[in-house]
Amino acid sequence: MKDTQLVEALRDAVGSQWVLDAEVDRTVYAYDASPRHRALPDVVVLPASTGEVQAVVRLAAERGVPVVPRGQATNLSGGTVPAEGGIVLSLNRMNRFLELDRENLTATVEPGVITAELHRRVEAEGLFYPPDPGSVAVSTLGGNVAENAGGLRGLKYGVTGDYVIGLEAVLPDGDRIVTGGKNVKDVAGYDLTQLLVGSEGTLGIVTRITVRLLPLPAHRQVALAVYHDLEQAARSVERIIAGRIIPATLEFLDRGTIEAVEAFAHVGLPTDAEALLLLAQDGPEEQVARDVAAAAAICREEGAVRVEVGRTPEEGDRLMAARRAALSALARMRPTTILEDATVPRSRLVEMLRAIQGAAARHRLTICTFGHAGDGNLHPTCLTDERDEEEAERVEAAFEEIFRAAIELGGTITGEHGVGLSKREYLEWKLGPAGVAVMTAIKDALDPRHLLNPGKIFPRSTPRRLVVRQG
Amino acid sequence: MKDTQLVEALRDAVGSQWVLDAEVDRTVYAYDASPRHRALPDVVVLPASTGEVQAVVRLAAERGVPVVPRGQATNLSGGTVPAEGGIVLSLNRMNRFLELDRENLTATVEPGVITAELHRRVEAEGLFYPPDPGSVAVSTLGGNVAENAGGLRGLKYGVTGDYVIGLEAVLPDGDRIVTGGKNVKDVAGYDLTQLLVGSEGTLGIVTRITVRLLPLPAHRQVALAVYHDLEQAARSVERIIAGRIIPATLEFLDRGTIEAVEAFAHVGLPTDAEALLLLAQDGPEEQVARDVAAAAAICREEGAVRVEVGRTPEEGDRLMAARRAALSALARMRPTTILEDATVPRSRLVEMLRAIQGAAARHRLTICTFGHAGDGNLHPTCLTDERDEEEAERVEAAFEEIFRAAIELGGTITGEHGVGLSKREYLEWKLGPAGVAVMTAIKDALDPRHLLNPGKIFPRSTPRRLVVRQG
């Protein structure tokens, strides 16, 4: 259905060249980095300012047309797929770095700024923005905020939401709100900033972001531990944390991932290993040395056949880059790569790894696992072919078992990828009916007609409730 | 109005001795630590379990009676005053320390646990729960969560909400939800944990709290800088932060506060000083020494007439205890002490201090100022007599000017005390009409009859909207 009036009005609002309605253009915006979801938008709009975003949202609201905000669409849960058609609103033109406040240690950016660009800008001044999702080189701050992106430094430093202290957002009716600011403490009413973070574009469209920064740590060291036994690696993680060592990064790779990464990146990973741990610590030199030595000792006690401490920063960077290549490396193996992010409390890692291996074996699937072991945030990654319907059913069944195991171990269905379309049927497993009802009530209250990113987060079976406001 | 049926039903639900309806008992629950608000509840209930809380809330919901959750009522914004009567629900009997998880570094407590007790329990195991509101010795974790309490270590470590990772709460209809858990990363839907934190008991009654813990820092050092000029002290704070030094604590006391504290606590503070900075740093020994030395050098450069670095931990503790005594010390001076918490970005401290002094002079009031300077979180404290109506009007006018100045400087109306009854008329200054409308919509969606802690946060003038749900 093409609404030529709407397209004309959008052209008036943002300029002709920033409204795309040819099929070839719309096809580009029909998917994101999740393999299983695709849907064609009716039209794509690229506004350049908050005012233009407001104009687009108001036009959509007048006509009851869905609006799906989108950054670089690197998300892995179908969050930016226009499941119910409508307008895809790309924020990529809003990519100005607005301010680096050296006195308050904050940065303010538009949502289209690439995360790695923010890193470069602040690190050049001796400052530090810790969140670094795997997609850091291409993903945008706006997308990171919408998904509450995690990454490799979550263990010590937390995730995107831990650094967002102020937002500007456009609401479903086109109104603009400003939440938080540059204040370290601010309790003026409900925490709308954190409500918007991770709301996957379903409550508002974020148009400006203020993040707090830290001083850049003075030193950094990377270590690699090699195991012939998966569970020894997982136990090492548990013991490091329980030993009160909080590394910046503590990553895990299983045999399948190691082989794929080595074939892809040729960094000299030991392809005969069953598991690797990659550990990074940063901070004052003395503490880094102490922590890395203590963690290495634990790894050896737990049975690591080799522990290598990076001799130079470059060697460390090379190892971390190899870990970052895991998804790309695995994606080369078979036509479809399904990367999940079941997450458990750190003390349940061994059990979770066993559950993943069991599910893969039972359903005759190749599932490689890597991830942020220190966070309990694993990425079981199924190498499959979505065109094979019989195999696709086994994949579905295996992941259901994996999510159920995560919940039973006190974990969650998604640690950092979001619910989107991929996990909405599992949401109630984590939250229970009362939890889903509260979230639905919030969605209904702020977006009663479900125009912002419809179909995301909430199970399809949830009946929409009609909210009538009076007075 | 006494509803004897309700009282009987409450007695059945929680046991006779835990339902108080005599006037003498109800009077005890008519106020909190804010001087200007008082209201008698109809009945006071002290449930012992989540199930009993649910039963009380259901009885209240059936009858349309307000429920006001309450811990130790140390809050400073009228948040626990039963402004519209009804049931005061004390959570003080739910004070069990449920679990210290040494593997995942979390603690789980009931809301009635005293914050200092949590500190003692976890520090005995070499762990650390950083939030430490001024009221730490008497306030409860439940109250800290409801108000998103800050404290003296916010600069480096953040506030209560930064440590809460899981909650159990009873909703206005008596349903129970469980949010978050022990997972470091969890993005399954909206962040209900952080929505409940700081919601001042208006969205749900928190019945169980899981907080994450850090390893206890190995070392700690306290330093004191003495100034003959207020602005030199404020500039020192700005320069320390801009110099990339993030102390655990960076407190400010003006002359009036110094005099009051010294008269109260006799710790040897220099009563001829115009201002003091009290700095504490913790962490690895080398870093603590470096940071304290660097900060001390900045203080001297900015004109401190004396900088003393605590020689022993006991000396440090004594100085910090003196700072903690500031409110008690000031409260002895005149019949009424009004402690506010206007907060600005750290780089605006000098301007904010000038605005406070200007307002005090213009309205002929005694306003002493101390607070968490490193957070931009100041506590201008008016020493007055609420029985003097003419003076009370001047106090009101002065604080209006102070809040307006905070907003104009990019600050907020409350950094850590909450909105409650005290600041509800100023909420829109910070949030704008659209921000207040979003918060009101959330309140209406989750508590359509405004039964949980009614009258708090939202301006009296906000018309209640009737929400009718269908389907």
C-alpha cells in the first residue's frame, strides 16, 4: 500500500532526496543483522534534525502509520525490521558530535554517531567511554541506547545504560522530552532516561544523547589461557570473580569458535584447544600487574595448559581483535548464522555450557559458543541453513531448550541483544504474566496505538488494550 | 474516618498486634524527617512477608484506600507522610538479610534492613556496597531504593540505583513482580528495576532487593583543605574533576556549617575558615597516594591556606564523621531546619554557591551550605522557625530562587532527596509539561486510582486522568 499523500508530506518535511520509496531502496531497509526477519517498509525517511523527526512522527501519527527508528541496523533481534510496514526513520544523518565537556566529563552526541568514533574522540583527550559492543566499528550510539548494548568491557564497567545520563527524545505524538542532563545525581521523578534506554525504539525516538566519561585508564594488559577442557575454563571464570578480581574483559571461546577465528584471522590461536579465556585488565600499572598475575595463577590451578600474558599493547589488541572477529568468522561457515545471547549469573556458567552442548547434541546441530564469560553472557551460535525447514525446526527447538535452561539457572533470555522480534515469545518466561502486563501497560500509556516500532518486545498473543483517556 | 471493617480485615491478614489504630500510635507515623509536612494515617500496618504485603494492598485496593509504604522515614521530602490518609505500611519487620552470594558478588535483603547493617555484613567478607546516604546508620535499604538515595561516595561510585540489579515488588493491585536478578546484563524488556528505583513508593512496594557488590578497596585516605574564600574551594572541586581525578568523596562545608559542626562534634575544625573541602580516595595504595597528592596540590594552587592529609584511618574516619554530623549540628541552631538539595553540573558550583548566598541575603535568612561538591549536589540548609509565618514566606521565596537558579545552570531540583511533597510544584521546571505528562501517564497506567503513596511527586494541579481499560 503506497500512500502518495504521506510520501509527499514527508518530502515537504525533510526534503525530497531524503525520502526513499523506490522498491530497490526500501529493500535495503527491510532487514537488520538478525537472519530470520525481513519486512519491506512503505517508505524510508532520513531526517536531519530533531524538528524533522518530530514532523515525521506527527505525520505518521495523523495517519496511524508505524514508525521504525533505525541506526546502522547491526542489531541481532530483528529490532529494526519494519515488521508491520510503515516508515523506517533512519537517524544516520543526525551524526554530529555535539560537545565534549572537559569540566563535567560528559559527551553529547546525535544518535547517528558511530560508537568507535566516540571512542576515538574522547580517548584523544585522555577520556574513556567504556561500552564497546562487538559491532562498535559500525553501530551507532542511538542503536546502542535503544538496545542497551553491552560488549566486551561489561564485567568491570557495565553497559550502555550505565553511562547515559541525559536524553532528548521524540514521543509517539511528536512531542519532545529532555531527560536527565549532566548531573551526577538527579531524582526529579521517574527515571525516564533508563526507561528509554533498552526500550528498543518502542517508547520514543532518541535524538540526542549525553554520556558520562571516565578518565582513560593508564595501563592495560591482556592475557590468554588455553584449556583442554571446557569446564576448566568456565570454573576459572567463576573463581576469578569469586576471588574478587574484576577484569575489564573476560571472554570465552570454545573449540569451534577458536578454529573459525584462526582460519579467518590467522592470529596464532591454538586450534587444538578445547577452550580459551581472554582476559584484559586496565587501571593503575601496579593493580593491572597484580590482577593479571592473580588471574593467571587461578587459570593454571584450574588446569590451563598454557597462560600467555601479552608482552606489548599491540599483542593485546591483536588478541582482542581476534575475539571481535568471532561472529564474522563463524558467519563464513554455513549460509545462516544464528547468534543468541542467553545469560546466567556468573556462578552458573558451567551448567549453562553443559545445557548448550546438550541441546546441540540432542538436535544434531553445530552450536559454537563464545562470549562475555565474566558477565555470564554467552553467545551460543548456531551454524545452519535457514532454507532447510527441517533443520530450522531443530534450531528453534534447541534454542527453546537453551533459553529455558538460562531461566532455570536464574538467567535471562537476552543479556545484550534485546527482545525485538526474535525473543518476544519468550518474554513471559523471564517476567511472568504480571511483569509482561506492567510493560504492556507502560507501552499502552505512552504509545496507545502502538505506532512506534510495533510488534517488538511484546508477545504476539498479548491482546492490545484500548486505553481511553478523559479529562 | 475510621473503617472498622478494614481494620478487622487487616488484623486477620497480619495479626492483631501489627495493626495500630490508636491515635498515639498513628501520630508516630504522621511525619518523616522533612519539617514541613505532617498528616495522620487512618491505620498503621506492619506486615512480615511479601504475602502479607500483598494481602494489605489487596484489602486497600478493594476499598480504594491509599497505602503509603514506609521504612525509617528519614527522607527529607515528605515522601512517607500519608498526605491523603489511609494505611501506612511499615516495612520495618521485613528486615532479614537473605543472602550474601560470594560467587556472584551480590547481596539480597528485605527492605527493612538498615543500610549500615548491610555495609557491616559485606565488609566483614571483604566486599563493598558503596552507597552511603547521610542517614546510613538508621535508614533502610527499602527507603534508599524508593528515594534512589545518594550520599558521600556518589562521585566515584554512583548512587543506590547503580547497585540495584533485582527487585521483588507488590503492585497497586496486589500482584507481585520480580525484576532483574543476579545477571550483570539483562535487557529482557523495559528496565522495570530502574523505574521502581526512585519512584518514591508510587508505583510498587519493594519487598526484596538484590544489589551488586564490589571488592572492598584495599586502601583509603582522607584529606582536608582549608580556605579563606568560598569560591577558591568550589574552583578546586571543578579543577580536581577536570584534572581527571575522581575521588570517592569530595565534600564541601561553608563557614556556618563548620562552626555548627565544630560546636557539636569538637573534632578540631578551623572555625576561622570560610570553607572546607573534605576529600577521600580509596583503591590500590599507589593510586590513592597519587590522587590525594595531586588533589592536594590543586587545592594549594587555588589558594587553600592549609591542606592536611589524614595520617591514620582513624583520623580520616573522624573527619568524615564530622561531615556526617552536619545536619544534626545545624538542626540544633534554630527550631526548624530546612535541608534542600539543589544540584548542578560540577562545573557550575561557583555560580550555584553565589546564587544561594544571593537568595539568603535578599530574603534576610541564614542559609548554611554543605554537600557533595564533587557531585554538584549541594545542601543549602535554612535555619528558621516555621511558626514565624512571615519568615516562612521568605524561606519559600528564597528556595524558589535557588531551585530556579539550579535549573538555569543545567541542574535539577533534587539530586538525592526526591520530590515527595516538598518539590512537586517545581517538577515541571525540570521536566517541562511533556516530561510531567509522560510520568503522569506511567503513574496512571500502573496505579490508575492513585492508591500508592498518593499526592507525591506530581503537582497538585495535574488533573487526574481516568484510564478505562477494555479487552
